Amino acid sequence: MLRKVHRRAQPNDGFAKALHELDLRLHEKASMDWQHKKPVMKVCPICGKNAGLSIRSLELHLQKSHQIQ
């Protein structure tokens, strides 16, 4: 239902798990699949260093370390 309202919604694992548990309690079945997703480290394609977990952290690394806009 969340994705019907906002199709790009990406609730974090804790919120998704809470929604899943509420779904089970209210409807006695799950109407969605909940899969725990581990964050993936972003690696700089130039120097190979770990830049952080977000695209923004990779962008900042590229700007500061390699002067790429």
C-alpha cells in the first residue's frame, strides 16, 4: 500500500519490518515480502577507496579527492 501511494518509497529495514508485523497482526497474513537488505559500501571507481554508504558520499569523495564535478 505504501508503494501504491509513493512508488519510490524505500522504507528502512526497521520500518519495513514493523509494517510487515502490523500486516500479520491485522490481516493474519502478509501482503508484502520483507527482505532485510544490507547496505552496500560505495567504492570509488578511480582510487578504489570506500567512499561511504550513499551515492552522495561517493559524489563528495569524487569532488574532494579527484576534483570531479
